[in-house]
Amino acid sequence: LPRDCHVANALDEIVARKRVEIDDRRRACPVERLRDRLAGAPPVRDFAGALQKSPGIGLIAEIKKASPSAGLIRADFDPPAFARVYEAHGAACISVLTDEPFFQGRLEDLTAVRRAVGVPVLRKDFLLDRYQVLEARAAGADCVLLIAECLAPDALRELHGYAAELGMQALVEIYEPENLDGVLSLHPLLLGINNRNLKTFATDLDHTLRLLDRVPPQTLVVSESGIRTRADVLRLERAGVRAILVGESLMREADIGAKVDDLLGRRTRV
């Protein structure tokens, strides 16, 4: 989840703007033309499998240029170059933010990243419509983010099923604990738990830990937000969390490879 917005207002604004954007994109590239592109899309890579096979905790390393609250995060923005560094330093998967108005991302960034690396790639955006799921696969995505707080239960179920029809996996994300049972009724392969309080913006890793016992073992939990240090990673890993998604704390580093090494314990601190 683009998780640093004033939820009641900003999230509503983002969703409203996204619906207009979807209509514009559908007019520019009708569904039929998008479906024609599927044949040329690269074969789907196993996103959950890559996380499960990671030695230690699986890292989804995120490529993000900006955010509504932080503004510009990275001026020297080269998504394929970042992706190659992430892969070389042990990231299991890569997340690419494709929202343009609020995060300065583009779907073309995802396509370029997917061509540059051998690891699976996630489309990170506000997905509200089947069109965007189809668009993600045509662009080369292996997995899509579905945010429970942005989707009615029926819409979440529909998009989760449609991603599977296209061969992709879905990372279903929640913040509100009351949404957990509904999400688990989908038997998701991947569950993202956002540690950022959507009202105060404070991050609390305990949020993941409080919900962990309610998640069946066959669902792989991805802890998201507020993961900044090796100590944070170890705390989650020792509690049984098998994957993390980290973006801003990587993108802010001059040497993002060294920061990945640090988080994954691949380099001894001086």
C-alpha cells in the first residue's frame, strides 16, 4: 500500500483519481488490444516460491521514486539499474510502484525491470479493476498487490481470482485487523501486513506480530513498512515472519546494495 497518505481524505482522493485514470487508459488501449499483448508477455515467475526458497527471510525490495508524504525520495532514478543491484545482493523479488500522480511511477518501469532481472516482479499500485490486472500481466508482472482497505470484499475476491486466471499471484495487503478473516477466506498464498497506522502514520512492527498467530501456516506473511535495521529484520524473523517488503529505507541510501546486505545480514557491521 502506498502507505503514507492521510487515509480518509488522501486514500479516497487517490482511489477517485485512479478510477478516472483507468477510464482514460481503457480508452487509449482497449481491453481487446491489451489481451492481444498477453501472447508477448514473458512467462510468469513464481513470486511466492522465490520468497520461500530464500535462505533466511525473503526480501521484496521496492523501487519507488516518490511518495505523497515524503515527496521526492530518489532524484537519480534508474529502475533497471536498481533492480540489478537488488538482485545481485540477494533480494528474492522486486516491487515496482507504478502509480504516476502520487508516486511518480510508470507501468513502463515495471516492464524495464522485468527485462533486467531474473527474479519475480510485483506491480505495486491501487488496483481497483480487472483492466489493471490484465494491464499488469501484459506489462510483465508476475504478481499484483491487492489492498483490502481499497476494495469491497466482492471486488477483492474477483481481482484475486482474475490474477490467478492470468497465471499471476496476488499479494493481498491489510492493515485493519477486522479485515483479516475476510482476506483469509480467499485462502491467499501471500498476505501482506502493513505496519503503518493509517491514521497516525506511526509504524509498529508489533502490528505484524499481533496478527501472525491468526494466519494459517500455508499463507506466507509479508511484513511491510517500518523495517529499517537488521535488528528489525531479526525480530520479525525470530517471530516466524518469512518475508518482508522494504522500499523507502533502501531507496534513500547512496549505496543500496550495502543496505540490502546489511538488512539481510550479508555484511559484518564495522
